[in-house]
Amino acid sequence: MLSDLVRSLVSPDEIYSMLKLKYSLNTQPTGVLSLQSIATMDSYEFCYALLNKVSRSFAMVIQELPEELRHPVCLFYLVLRGLDTVEDDMAYPLEKKLKLLVEFDDKLYEDGFKLTDCGSGDYKVLLEYFYHVVKEFKSLKRPYQETIKDICHKMGVGMAEFCQRKVVTLADYNLYCHYVAGLVGIGLSRLFSDSQLEEKELASQETLSNSMGLFLQKTNIIRDYLEDVNDGRIFWPDEVWKRYAEKIEDFRDRSDSQSRLGCLNWLIHDALSHVPDCLEYLAKLKDPKVFRFCAIPQVMAFATLALLYRNENVFMKVVKIRRGLSAKLMTSITDMNSVNNWFHHFALEVEKLIPPKDEDLQTFQLVQKIKQLTSTSQFVSSTFLTPKKTFGLVAAAGVVAAGLVYAY
Ligand code: MG
């Protein structure tokens, strides 16, 4: 954390947000889960311990959800994380993998189901003790179970399809992102709607829900270029990168700025084209906690894209937003107004970097549209959203003390 503090020295308010977040949330200690500690856990404890291990940021937002949704969303996440572990294990025999991907949803009703030979690290632990997830899944209300099973099935079938063919066209790219992320958005909308915390009609907003997932997934795919290429995985669509290079590794190996930035800009423009849908979706939400759960990742994604735009470091190292900035985003997003402000801010950040000549006209035009959408209050919350003090004054006071303690 010390290096994060140093990186945020230019923005003292980020340091404040980081400390505020660190000391006001109940986070689990890091480190590998010991087998001994797992042995003493019941299913419920196992699920939350694993959630904290496999995604600390997601664990944080999930645990802020309303009581009614916390457990279903936690299980939804763990089920899909298990499925994704199967997809990602390149050493797993293909035939076995394809069968398992399309049947994974049936395993959710198989008492005692576990996999001992798949994945690594905490993901392997998740599958080794998957019967805990099964047990908790079966305790959910029926409509939640149906949604999770249905989405798990569709995603598994889609993953199996892409285990056998590459992402070539732009349509493939959108379809793959739909399977692994758009379906998550669609499933979450159904869970929200079934909880009755959100309108019934939210479940039928599949295009908007899909865009919410695609915006996040495409941001990750763009950001993870180097890691994926080094691992021999390619998610950037051939149809796009082949316009700029002969081999996708050329972006890493040759410093031809014009071609690699051209390709990067193209993909960022494509990702940003989901922003209007994301704003429309967020404006439909009523519950403040559900809103924050959905909005925080979206704003983080926009912040990431603004950082990646025209940034050649994408081809040389891992580029991530400052922890201080992400803490500031997490603590400041409360309602549609704050989302509009942040989206507007990051649209301006991108605009500043667009070259003066009309080299990237399409991004320029899209940025104008986003600026207009976020400044005219076109998207206001569908009902009231009490601008809640998310962490409260007590936490704020604690931060000052904690900050002093931290200094030593
Ligand atoms: Mg995967």
C-alpha cells in the first residue's frame, strides 16, 4: 500500500479515500487459505472466504448489497468463477473440458460435486470444495436458482464454442463477450428484478444489460493485451488487428506507434460505444445499494479506458488505474449525478488526448455525444436516490486516526 500512497501524492484526496476505504471496510486478511482453516468452515463461511480470495474488489461491492441479494449474487459469482476456471485451464483435456462446460449447470444439483484436477491457486481450492457452493446454491429461493442455472448453462455452451474456434470477426468478439460478460449483466438484472428491489421490467432489458457486461469485458480485454499475448491467448479480433499488423505480437515486439495506437484507439472507441446504453441502464435503477454495485465497476472501466487511450505502455507492461483513484471513485459514487460527473470527467480526459488532426474522428464524435449525455441531465435516476453518506462520519473520524497510525 505504501507505493500506492506515493503514486497518489499528487492528489491528496485520493490518499484520504484510500485510507477511508481501508479502515471502514471489513476486509479479510490476505494469504493463501489453509486447508486446516477450510476444514473448520461451514458452507456459508467457505463461500465468503473464497469470494474474498478470488476477487477482493468484487467481494467488497457484493458485501454492500442489500441482504436479500447478497447471497444470490455471491453464489452467482462463485458458480461462474468455477465455470471460468474450467474454461481457463489450458492443461485440462479438451474433450473433458467441453463436456464439463456444457454440463456444469447440472453439477449445481449434484450433492458432493467437486473437481480435484482443475485450475490453480485459490481457483483450484474453489473447485476442490465446490460442494459447499452447491449446498448454498440449493438453499437459494427457486427463481434465483433458475436464473443462475440458466445463465451458467448458456455461458458454458458459449465457452465450449470458443474453445473450438477463434475470435476472428467483430461479430465473434461481441458474441464471445456476450457469453462471458453480457450474460452476467442479463442474469444480474433478473436477480435484481426477482428480489423486487428493482422494477420487473429490468429483467427484460437484455440489450442494456448485455452492454453493461460488454463495456467491462472489452475494457479488460484491451488492458490485458500483453498478459494474454504472452500466454498465447488472443481476444483482440483478427478482423481489427490485421488492419494494423501482420502478427498480433508485432504490437509488443515492434515499436510502430502509428499501427499499434491505431488498433488500440479502434478498440477503445468500440468499447466506449457501449457508454450510452450503460447510462440508460444505470438510470433505471432504484435501490441505492444496487445502483452502487452496478455503477462502481462501470466508472472504473471508463477510468481505465481513459488511461489506456493512446497509451503505448499497454504493449509493454500492465497498466492499471491508481489505487487512490479507484478508492476515490468507490467512495464518491452514490447516485446518477455522480456517475454523470465521472463519465463526463473521463470523456474530457480522452478528448484531451485526441490528436489535433482528425486522425481519430470517430472517437472525437463519440466523446462529444458522451459529454452531451452526461451534462444535460438526460439520465437522471428513475426514482429518488438518497445521497447516502456511504461510510459515515464515524468512519471519517476514524480515518484521521488511522492515517496517523499508518504513518508509523
Ligand atoms: Mg475465462
